[in-house]
Amino acid sequence: MRQPITTPDGAGSLCVAIVETVADEEGVDPTELDVPLNDAVDVGALEALFAPRADGAQRRGRVAFDYCGYRVVVDSDRRVSVDPLDETTVDR
């Protein structure tokens, strides 16, 4: 497993980090991935889920989903981890 990366706050940065991380694991440019991220997860909801609250407090939680043959895990501190799925469970 690759070391988790922590993404900066900012609109779109979390989704960009996910796509770039998966593309890096695949050894391709992010534009060469076969499946758009929004086919795997609602990207607007994902960004909103981990955006700071109105009072600045950090949200808590974790979300996991499958994308391009990887299990993607995003933690509330905006850490992104990717692990290859078992060949028999790949859902692209």
C-alpha cells in the first residue's frame, strides 16, 4: 500500500488528489484513466462531506469506495489511501 497522502483544503482538491493518486498507481496520466471519478462517487458530496464546518470545526468520518480497480479510503483529515482490489472483486 502506498503511504496515505493528506490533501489541502480547497474546492476540488480532494477529488484531484484521488484521481492523481490512482493514476500514479497505474503509471498513467490522470487523463488516461478509463473511468471518470464521478462514475464511482458523487464528487460534490465527497468534497462537501470533508469540508470544514461553518464554525471551522473539522468533520469526523471516513468513506471508502472502489475506483479503477482500487479501494479508495478518505478520512476526515483529508488523507487519501488506495489499495489494489483483489482481481476477483474488481468493479471498474
